[in-house]
Amino acid sequence: MFKPISMRPVATQGLSSVKLHRVQPNRSILLTAALTATVGELLVGKTARMADAMDRGELHNKNVDYETEREENIQHRINNLKNTRPSTPNYEGHIPLYTTEKLLLFAVSGLRSFFHPENGLNIVQLGEATAWPLFLDSMKRTMLSDPTGRRILREKPNVTTQQLEMDHLAEFPKDSFGYQFYKWCKRENVSPDTRAPVSYVDDPLHAYIFKRYRQCHDFYHALVDMPIVIEGEITVKALEAANMGVPMATLGAILAPFRLKPIQQKRLYDIYLPWAVRTGLTCKPLINVYWEEMLTKNVDELRKELGITLPPDLRTMRAERKERIHELNQKYKQMKMESKDL
Amino acid sequence: MYKPVLSRQSARLLSSKGAAGASTTHFGSKIVPTEQKSKLVGHVFSSVASKYDVMNDVMSLGIHRLWKDHFIAKLDPGMRPNSTEPMNFIDVAGGSGDIAFGILDYAKAKFGDTQSTMDVVDINPDMLREGEKRAMDQGRYYNDPRVRYMVQNGEELDKIESNSKDVYTVSFGIRNFTNIPRGLEAAHRVLKPGGIFYCLEFSKIQNPLMDVAYQQWAKALPVFGSIIANDYDSYQYLVESIERFPEQEKFKSMIQDAGFQSVGYESLSFGICAIHWGVKV
């Protein structure tokens, strides 16, 4: 019983003249009605809501195995957590790093090593952060160009306390390198096991070369008879830098003296650093020495073969200076007491 | 001829028989022989024991302290002033002692309770030593007859008598159990009737945005752990074990299976962790 909208009667004066005016249709009502009729069903209709629920997994569907899906989901997430590394490990203990992570390692370990070089972990990490393939390749070439170096790369000896049989070294002849090494270890209270494994170097052979370099550090100390005080460490680092071009040793030898007392710096710059650089540049590459076989050798002969002459004894120098300062203090204490008596 | 086919369900049991007939289980995402898991977990915790608090702070950005405070406040532990019998608490896998000492401090502050006893129990002696050392440093709960420190396996608790504890708490420890249902049964055994099982553990994140953020964080964490703490494997194990732990509803049904009633849970921080509780009847 609808009258067309356009023909709705409009009441004017009196019923006698019923005029039919055209009325503008209400557009918003029309539009809403049209949309509701057509699109509304698709957006919020019952089937649409059920489909959304099914998507979210809230609608039980007996054709789907929820247990399986859950397990697969968990497995997928765990795989995501496992596959965070840029490549698979190349050797036991290898942690591959992205370039940004390597830079972060360099920055963090560099800062920590500068402020806390006594913490071995920081130095170890800085060493690995700066063990660039260029340097390790050149070390490899040095080792490959020497028969003993080649043998070391083939046999890959590992330096541990059992391997060296530290206790037997005590019974070696007094002038053998093994006995000197044993004496040095006992005096400095270290053991060959204190070397951390390599984790951040990518190539396995490079990793072995770096590990060998790290493990032989104590042998270099014993060879030139340097104590493990900071001056001795800087000297040995300078020797390694000059001899083998180790980047971290170079960094350490250049930057570390800035944190020392003036008298220590003077000793370093005047005596030990020049000696280290001279010796390092002229002696044979120390990485090619098969230390395990040199233990029975006469230490002076070994030094002559390698081309090393010992520097002035650091321990003696420090002890002498301490003694002189002690005497000075005693003298002034005496003088103060005498002036009180006056 | 009918050939029985291994259903997908049984093929994916958490503890399965390997080729050699040895029983295997999950260690993070690796499959290891069952006997080895507790030893491997032990290694993880031995290596992080001394820096456990730092590691917790790093992993949760310090929020774990808020969670633990809420955990204790919600429990409202302590012998009430009008009561005559002191309460017996047991904190399992709580070597570092933060929940154990927190409970005793809360009971003292709110109810003036200085008599309730606490058993601090951990499978790893290094973690327990850290807890005792902390007690020694703060001067409380060390050489105290109220507090016992024992090395115990949470799945057996062989030195704890049955029906002897009012409250059993475990905070961020139950995901490391080799066999979680056995751990729940041991909890059920040592609790008195009316005793409360109260557990704080990582759980499934409900909010999808937080989930994405957490996944990125979990991917970056082992590398940070490796660069800063020189420990890649421990952090890797931790993020994987968090992923493996069942979600809120599933863990609730596991607690019910162990015999607890009125089991409930509360998700904290969008579901990053959840408090589950149950009452022994």
C-alpha cells in the first residue's frame, strides 16, 4: 500500500485541494538501505563471523588436528630461534656472526679491554674481534712456507697440562727450555690450560692458527723471560706484533702504555719496546716453532737459533727501583726524626 | 595384512624411544638421552650461577623483579597473628633465594611472622651456594634454624616428608625439569591437604604484537649473551626451553592431572609469564 514517495500528498489549505508535490528522497536512508542489503551480509553476517572465528582457530573443526598444528607451530618457532646465525658452525664451538655483530663485538671488547685489561675475557674477545682474515691468511702463508710450520698445521698439536706433562718438566736439565718454562710458570703462577677456545673466527684452519698463537703466548713469555706484569705483557705483545703482525698485539702495544705510570712508560719507550721491535723484526717467525719438541733443547741454543737476545731483566729493574725508593724513604724518616729531636 | 602405522601423536611424545632403545627427551631443542638432561641443565646453571641475577635482569629487562613482587604479594604468605602454628614453605629450584627470602620478608613485614620455616631446595649446588652466600651478605636467613638449604631433585624431593608443607613455590624453575608431571606429583606429595602449589613460569604470549617483539628479542639474546657474558649456549638453551614450555591452559590441565583442585592461572605482562596455582585436597 505504498504511495510513491514523489507523489505524497502534502496538506495545504483545506482538503479540497490536495496537491501532489515531489519530495526529495532522503539519500542517507537510501544509501544505508542499499549497502545493508548488499555488502552488510558479507561483512558482519553470520557466515562471515563464523569464517573469522574459524580463521582464528576458535571454531572447532573436526577435520583439523589441533595437536599437530600446535606442535608444528612450536617447532617452527624453535627453528626460528635456532636459525639465527648467518651460517652453520664450521667447527666445534664456532659461533658465526653477522657483520654488524662483529662490529659490536669489536666495539664492546675494545672499550672493555681499554678500561679493564686485567680481565682476560676482554683481551680474548678483542683478539678474536681483530683477527681479520687478512692477518690470519698471512700467518697461514708464513706457516706453510716453513717445514715445521707445515708440520704444525698437519698435526694440529694442542697445548694442555697433560700434553706437556708439566710435572716431568721439573726433572729436566736446568739449562733446557722445558725446565725454564716450568720455572717461569711456577714463578708467575700460571698453567698452560688458561687459554680460552676460539669462537668467532669463521674458517676452521684460521681458528686453529689463532688458537695456536694464543696457546704459545706463554712460551714467548718464558723464552724472553718476561713476567706477566703489565710492562712484561706489553713487551711480549710488541714482540708478537713485530714478528707476526697480530693486529691486537699492535693495538695493545701502542695504546696500552698510555695507562701506565711515567716511570713504567720511560722503561718501555727507552728499553723494552725498541728491543721488542728490533728482535721481532729480525728473529725467525715464532709461530713456526714446535714448542713441544723444544722442551728438551738447551735454552741458549734455542735463543741463538731463533735470533733472540735477552733484554735487561725487568724483574731485577723493578726490584732495584723499589729498593732505591725504600732507601730514600728510610733516609727521610731518619731526617724527620732527627729534626724533631732538635 | 594390517600393518600398524605409528600415529603422529605417539611419534611426537616428549619422551620417545630412540633407535638404540634408549629413552630420549628434549634439552631445549636438542634431543638427548633422558639421564643426561638433568646433567646438561646442571651445566647451564653452574655456568650462569654467579651471574644469575644479571642474566635475569638482561632477559627480562629488570621486569622479573616486578613479577616476583606481584607473585609474593598475591600469595600473601605468613602465619596470621591469631594463629598458633607456623607455616612451612618450600621453594623449589630457587637456589638464588630471591623468592624464598622475599616470602619470609613479606611474612615478617605484614604479619610479624618470625616463626615460619623455609626449605630452599635446588638441584644445582652452585646455585644453592649463591643463595646461601646472598643470605650471608645480607646477614639474614644464614645459619638460621628456620631456613634449610638442601640439594634436591625437584622430581623426587626425597629428603622432604610427605604432607609436610603449606606452600610449595617454584619460580622460573619448572621448565627445566626433565619430567614435569613427575615434578607436579612430587609437589602434590609434599604438600599438606589444603596446601597450595604456586608456580611462576614463562608462558605463551597472548598479544601478537608483543609476540613479534619477543621473538626478535629472543633471536638477538644469545649473541648478546655471547658478546657480553661469553656464554652463547646458556642463553640459547634458555630461549628454547621457554618456547618448549606448555601454554597456560595446557599447564593448567597438567596440574589438574597431578591431583590439584581449584587450579587457576594469571597471565602477567601480556602472557610473557604466568602464575599458576592449585590446591591439594
